[in-house]
Amino acid sequence: MAPVTPVIGLTGGIASGKSTIATYLEREYHWPLLDADSLAREAVRPGIGVLTRIVERYGEGMLHRDGSLNRAALGERIFAGTSEAQQERQWLEQQIHPWIREQFREAIAQAPSWPPLLLVVPLLFEAQMTDLVTEIWVVYCTPEQQRARLRQRDGYDEAQVRSRLEAQMPLAEKCQQATLVLDNSGPSARWQQQIKQWLQQVERVE
């Protein structure tokens, strides 16, 4: 099924500012959006098969008392910085990504031709979901900014920062494959102007 036009895949590196830009597009331009991180949390709710498979693989220690996923315990396992942890992260993604893809496909099938449908997908390239979108917008900031934001926002130490950055394709490589690179290394007015210019090009300035 060919996607409606346009379907924009908003991606970037961890802590590059994807959520900030997605919120802006939703608030200022009223673009409908689906967020892969939010869908990933839904995918591991009690009663959904993904959580059952996680427990079968790792045991009941992955659950809180109320039966919900202990995300911190799972994170320690898949971001431990070892080759085994990398394999476990890949296994987990293989459980979650097909479920997310199906939610995206259903939304695309129902979307009108305008406004654009925004898919916020941190692992757009890694999860091989680029075929779902007509445009790829990559949010850019410097590696130093990423590290600083991860330490300040999430309280990660240097080892945790490094393991999360290494789990993703380098941001520079994503930029090379982008339809549009939104520069979030400086003032927000910079990427806001880039979005306005894109809208002018498609003759949809509001």
C-alpha cells in the first residue's frame, strides 16, 4: 500500500530534540502524530503478547507487583554495554517493532491528504520503517549537546550515555539520508524557519 502524501518520519538521535519539534508541529500546525516511543510503551502493557514473551524470556523479575513491566530492570539488561546485551536489545526490538509498524500502517490508511501525518520514530532507519514515509526529517544537534542533555534530563552517568548513543545509528549518518535536516543545535527559531520554508515550497503556508 502506498502511503498518503505526505507522511513525515521525524527522527534523529537520542536527546536531539525530536519531542520538542513534534509538540510544536502538533500545537502550531495541528498535525496529527503518532509517537513510536508511546506505542512501544503500549506494546508491553499487560495482556499484550509482547509482555508475555518478555516474561517467558527473562522471568517474573521483569514485572512490578501490579503485573506491569519493570522498565528499569529491562533497561539494565539491554543497555549493559556487552555483546549479549546488544543481542537482547535486538531480540526485544524484533518483538516490538512489528506491532508498532502495524499501528502506523493503520493510521496511514485512514489519514487524509492534508495535514501531513507525523510519525515520530527515533529508530526509523534502524527499524527499517523508512518505506512507510514520504519524507524523512532528521533533528540535528551536536554530540556534545546530546551527551549534556542525557546527563541533565535523565541523570545518566557517562557509561549509560555511551551505551545509549552506541545503540543508535550515528546522527551524522541519519542526516545524510534525510529529506530535511532540522538544525536544533541553536535557537528554536532556526528550525521553525526551516519548517515554514518547507510549507512555502508545498504551498501550504497557514
